[in-house]
Amino acid sequence: MSNKVNNTIIAGPCALEEGEVNFQIAQRLRDECVHLGFEYIFKASFDKANRLSISSGRGIGINAAVEIFGEIKRSLGVSVTTDVHDLTQVEKVASAVDVLQIPAFLARQTDLIIEAARTGKIVNIKKAQFMTWSDAILAAEKAKNSGAKNVWLTERGSMYGYRDLVVDFRNIYELLKEDFSFFLDATHSVQRPGANLTASGGDRQYVPTLVAAAGACGVTNLFFETHPDPNQSISDGPNMIPLDSAREILIDFRNVLNYRASNPLPLVR
């Protein structure tokens, strides 16, 4: 029996920040998702461990994050996910979240995947920029065979050249046929790694088109990052969408899914 999820949105700021902005984003997205019939999962990182420059901000840290995640879950009644970067973080983070995310750059780290799976939580593996669909399946099987409650895979683009990511829809075609829930990461997929020399750039204007194309191909789950003022966020501002644009993107995605449900397309069988 398949454990695939559908109509699920993972979204939030790239990194947790001080103050009320985390709750503002989570509540806004929760309300929009409820209205449109999506399941909502709040996402934010407590540590941006892969920043290009040593001078770049990394986040608020694991101890403060665990408290914030717990409060968001209690006060807003939503599920929470975040990424883990080494074995020492897994147990503590698992106590506060519902889904453990394996970052793209660590998607081949066997020990990290196994440790996350052993918690019994859902494990979401971001397909690395250097991995094919078949590589991603092998990573997912590591988690499945190590006790994960469920395993999800998220597409976030493939590296073409030094500073360009491109979504290869051949990967989507193949991964949708597998027995793992599949998400499109619509904002990291338009990232331009290192384009700002000491930080990544991005092309957020392409996000709506990418979302619509994925929905037309049968993708029913979406991942994106958003912020009230992306250019003032800790990281990934150029590819994050403004919070005020999230509703329109979610409506467009819902419309595409509804159309496809009424007019099946012979793209993925």
C-alpha cells in the first residue's frame, strides 16, 4: 500500500529569525493552505551550515530553534520540518519536528540518513544538484530500510555550469513513478549558486512558471521559501518569494491541480 502524500505544502523562511516573523509567516501560510485545501508544514533552518562565506550569518542555533518549533506547533497547530547537518543534531531536532530534512549537499551521507531514519520520523531527502533520479532513489532506500516512518524526495534542480540550476523534467517523470512522495522545491530550483560571489543569487520571477509546469506534469506537493522582505532575510533572498506573493502562487497551483484532475494528461503513468 502506498504511503504517498498529496496536496501538501512545505514552506517558510530560509532560516529562523529573531522576533515574530517566523510566526507571521507560518500563520499566513497555514491560513492560505487551509482555505485552498492543502496540508501545511512549516519549514525553516536553524543553521545555514553551507554558507559560501565565513562572514555570512548562519541562524539562531539549535537550542533556540527547538523552542520556536515547539511553540509554532502548539500555537498554530501545524507540522514542522527542518534540516539536520550532522549526527549530533538528529536526536534533539527530532524531538521538536515532524519531518527531518536531509540537505541536498548531504544527500549521499549514509550515516546521516540512517540516523535520521532511526528516529522513526518522516525523512525528506533533497535531491542533490549533482544527483540523477536513480541516485535519489538509492538515497531514499537507505532511509526506508533504516526505519523511517515515511520517505519523501524533493527536486531542487540540477547543476548546469558553475552558477546555474535547471530543473530537468526527466527526473520528475521518473521519480513520480516511484513509491516515494515527491515534492518540487520551486525556490531553490531558481537559485544561482555563488552568483553574488560571497552569496547565492537567484531568479524568483521564474517560480510561478516552474510551479505551473510541475503541476501540469503531475506534481501535487510543493516546497518553497518565503519572507515578508526577502532582500532583508538571512539567506537566499534573491530566490525566495515575497510573502505577499505566496497566496497567488498557491491559487495558481491549486487551479492547475484541479484542471489536471478533470483533464488527465498522458504524461506520467
